[in-house]
Amino acid sequence: MATNEEQLKEKMVVNMVDHTRPVRISYAKIFEKEKNDLSGNMEYSAMFLIPKDDSKTVQQVKDAINSAMTLKWGANVPNGVRIPLRDGDKSGPTGVPSGATAGDAPYGGHYFVNAKNTTDAGPALWDQKGQLSREFDKGKIVSGDYVLCALNTYAYDNKSKGVGFGLQGVQLVRKGEPLGNSFDGSKVFGEIPTAVDATEDALDSMLK
């Protein structure tokens, strides 16, 4: 029979693997390590947007967070613990990032979590055929795509106290509208007449 500690550890593993309930990936830095400006560490990372009406996944994430806190602090969870599940319909430290508007796309109607991986190997990447591969083209999974993901939960107590998510793996379910670039060039640029001289000399003369 599993002990209470074993049960808590089991709940701290969050596998979002139902392809009928994918989450949306944002800030997808999963192919190469990038520097975390806050910690200074090189890491892989991603944000996952979870629809609020996906009550099963939301509850799974909440259970994982509570289990991590219980395993770390027991019944005496300290005040001010940073909770990684944030609300896309709220502003402030428990809501949308600075510069975003609560309730607006893509955050509106979603909870979201951030996850990271500091290993050299990085998160496992899976294609739609269930094949494990880090040989994806870098554009294969981008911010805005719908994915499945595997996370592990942990509590920390150093300069601050909180709960975080480790990024174990990502699988592409389907492509989505890319996030991060809302510029629509079709509203600005038009067809260039074939008679226009685009040589360097002609451009230089236009700028004089």
C-alpha cells in the first residue's frame, strides 16, 4: 500500500496527455537554452495556457501544487508562498504578465503556468505520430500551437518560497494561430509595380 508521501509524489506529476484537451503553448523556448533574465540561468522554458472550462486539468494542476506544498511544509505552509497557477482574467502577481491586459486573448478564459528545464538534454519532444525526436525543425512547435505536456512539480525555499514546474516533455497536437506577432502586413503593404527600379543606385537617388 502506497504511503502518504508516495501518494503526494504521484500527484506532483502532471501529465496532460488527452489529445482531446490540449493546452496552448506560449513563449516556447524548447529547442535551445536561453538566458533567464531574472535568474541568469540558461534554460529551456515554456508557458502553457489551460482553458478554464477544462476542469479536470485545472484540478490536476491544483492538486499537484497542494501536494508539493504539503510534502515540503506539511500542515504549516508559510505565508507568501508563490503559487505558479495564474489567472488570465486577473491583473497583478497572480494574473497576466506585465504589459498584457487581463481578459484579453490569449489569456482570457485561461489559467496558465510556466515551466522550465535546465538539463543539457532539454525536454523530450514528440511529434504527432508519437515519435520521440529532438530533430524537429525549429518552427515545428511555436507559440500558439496546441500541445500535450508532461510536468513535474516542486516546492522551493531559498531567497523566496514557492512552487514551480519542471518541463519534462511536449507533444504537438495541432498547429494554432502564432502568438507574439500581431502585425498584419496585408493592411500596410501592397503589390510592387514591376516597373519599379529596386537597384541600389535607384534607391540611393530616392533617399537624396
